[in-house]
Amino acid sequence: MSGGGGGGDGTDQPGMITLEDLESFSEEQLSDSGNGSLEEEAETMDEGDDRLLHYWQDAARGHQVEVSEDMAEPIQQLTSNNQGRSQREHIPFTLLSHKEKCGELLYEKRQYEKGHWACITLREDTYEQSICYGFMRIMRYICQQNSLGEYLGMTLPIITVVRTDENHSVMSHDVTVAYFLPAEHQAQPPQPADSEIIIEIWPPTTIYARAFTGPTNEVTIINQINAMAELLDAPGLCILDSFIVAGYTNPAHRNRQNEIWFLQRPE
């Protein structure tokens, strides 16, 4: 199993581009944030498409990421299909145990069953760019660029694989972004039009998950990995050079909900 997160320099720049960004902004909210109405600004594109695309482009520039014009349709489609939290399917798991200290939950031990994931691995100039471009390509697959030619549905969390050196001090810019196929598509996963998106079957996996809030960048992820390693009773039971950052909410929010996952070694 593999997993996700964000990047950045820890400043209060616009949030990293992810699928969650779209669900946080209705067309009415986007219209209110500008100087004019949607009708005044839409000249060559659909009104909602235009404003949503501009939002993505503005947010991406803060991270040296370009959002092309052809993203307008999938951006609009994902927005219209995910107007409420009830539309989002959470990846199922079994809670095996948890550890607390003074009433505070430190981490949970969970079992995730075998399942199909759509994965893409990229290596851009920065860790953050790899994640942004990976999310956008996965988004195209979710929205229409698949063998069914239809919207597949949103699942949470979206995860990426985080790879480090043995000392947990340096993070690789090789990033695998992964999306869990909704239950209705698990038996027969639609095939991606993008040849670099691979449908993989991940085996049953036991993980240790610790929640944290705030931005996900290289500094915060490294800090979370080291903090989790200190909390585990037997960190040697886990894989120690590959981790998962799972994102549940819009990275533009100051109090983003995330988890760091340690993977238990197969027996």
C-alpha cells in the first residue's frame, strides 16, 4: 500500500491544487470573491468554468504549477458532482486498536483490505509540483478520461507515497499519487486514458495512523514522521523508508485534516 500529502514552504500562500479544492467553492462563493459577476467575466467559456479555472490557476502559481485551459471541463465536472460531503466515499477499514495518553488519542492501528487503486508516479523539480501535477492527472481520470467516459466518484483520503532516507531527514521528489476506486468500480475498474496511470491491486495492509492539522509540506511531513516514530512501541515492525500522508480536507484551509501512516511490515 502507498500514500499522499502536500508540499510547500510552509508560508500562507494559496493552497496546493487538489481534488478537495473544488468542493469548497460554489459558483456563488467564487462570484462573490471577485470584482464583477460571472456574467460580466465569462466571454469565451462557461461562466462557472471560467471562474473555477481562474481560481485553480491563481492558487497554482504560488507553487510554480501551471493549470492548462483544458482543465476547465474536469474542474467544473468535479465541482458539480461534489457539492456536499455526503457525495464522498471514505475508504473502508477495520479499527484494530488505539493508543492514548492522558485522554489524548496518539494513534490508531487499522486494517485496510485488498482493493484497486489508480496510481501515478511523477518526479518534478519539486516535491510539491509532483503532487500537484499528479492530482490533476488523477482528476482527469476520475472525471471522464476513463474507459466508461463518465464521472467515477470521489473517495477520501487521497494519498501519496512519501519516501525518505533512513534517517527521515530528506524526502524524495518521486511521488506516487493514489486514488481508491469507489465500491461500485472495485470489481471492474475503468481503464485510464492516461497511459501513466496504472490500476494496481494493493494487498491487505495494517497501518498506524496519527492525525495532524495544518499544511503538508516537506518540513511538516518530516516532523510528523519523526514524531510518530517516537510514539510507536515497536517502530521496527514498520517499513521505515516509505510512508503515507493522507489528506481529508482542502489544503488551502489553515486547519487541514491529515494523517501520517506507517505501514506494518508483511508477516
